Amino acid sequence: MLKIDVITIFPQLFDNILEYGVLKESKAKQLCEFNIHNLRDFTKARHKKVDDRPFGGGPGMVMTAQPLDDAVSFIKDQNSKRNIKNFKTILLSPQGQKLQQKMLRYFVSLENIILICGRYEGVDERAMDLFVDMEVSIGDYVLTGGEIPAMVIIDGVIRLMEGVVGKEQSLENESFEHDLLDFPQYTRPEMYKGLVVPEVLLSGNHKRIQDWRKEKSLENTKIKRPDLLNKKSCKNEQ
């Protein structure tokens, strides 16, 4: 069972997403355990404060190291009692490595993921030095906090777990699994507003359909994400 711990100052944000779709399915099948921790429960400061002004001046506030340290230590103590050894502590930050499908697959291989939802102007650098293993970003833009990126990671990880998604083959054929985008998809009716489904998809010839899908997947990637093809080419040359 994969154990996911989230450290946040807004635990209520996670109430609804855990009750729908693949996340609810993973809980029902006891494939994943979710623990949402309120960072304010771990602070030693008055008034449940978890941030302070930055040394050296400047706008905004910085998340203090102590409550984060104590929250991570609490989770690690729980892991020790349960003999969970293969885990990573991840800070959601715009400065982190950009999230990719291969990273999600790596997370699935772990026993425990600890997700720290950053806020304000950032986190005291000493927290990074003491207990953060990875910084992860979901894109080159800035959000108000790490809660939404944490949800993105959770959803991406859970749907890769064996037994969650109905047809395992669908995971292998989707976008980014082979550094290519997905091929165009069609469903009923065969004609809609004058637009028809490609004849090959109605042929019943599985070899022709497979070849068509590979061709369209490559075309789709060339048009929308040529950078993926460059990355694929570099891999082949290595």
C-alpha cells in the first residue's frame, strides 16, 4: 500500500478530491492511504504562526523551519514504527524539477510520499538542507501555494497504481508514456455535423488501425509538442 502524507496550512482543500474518481477508488480498494496534516498543529509559535519576515528584508513572509521539521519528523516516526523505509520528502515549489510522467512512475515505486505544500515567499532554506529530498514544480508559473500541485501529483500517481485504472493497457498507450502525444480519438455517432470518423477505424483491421494510430500520434506530437521528439532523438543517440 502506498502511503501519501500531505503537509499544508489548508487541510480542508483536500476533503473533496479524495472522495471522487481514482482517489476514492484507491481508498476503497485499500491500495493507498492518505494522511492530511495541518502544519499549524506542529508549530511552537504563538497563535499557531508558521511564517515570519525574511532576514535581509523584502516583501512577503517565509515559512519557518520548525513546524515543517516537526511535521516531517512525526511522519518519519510513524514510518519507522511501520517499517516503512522507502520514502521521499517533496517540496512543491516553482523552483523545483518540472513534473514529468517518468517522475510519477518513480513515485509509484515508493512506500511513502511526503508532500510539503509551500506558501508565501518560500520556505526557510534550512528546511531544504535538513529534510527535503526533492523540489518539484508542475510548470513555469507561480501559484499561491503548493496545494494544487500536490493534488496534481496525487492524481497522477494514483492512476498509475496497479488495480486502480480498469484497463492497464490504456496507461501504456496514453500521452507521454513513449515521449509521444496520444492519437486522435473518436466515438459514436459515425457522423457529426458533417464530420466523419476516419474509415480505417471502422475497418476492423487491427493492424491498419495500429499503424494509423502510430502515424497520427507522431503527427500530433510534431504539431503540438516538437520538443518531445527532440528529447526522444537525444535518447536514441545516447
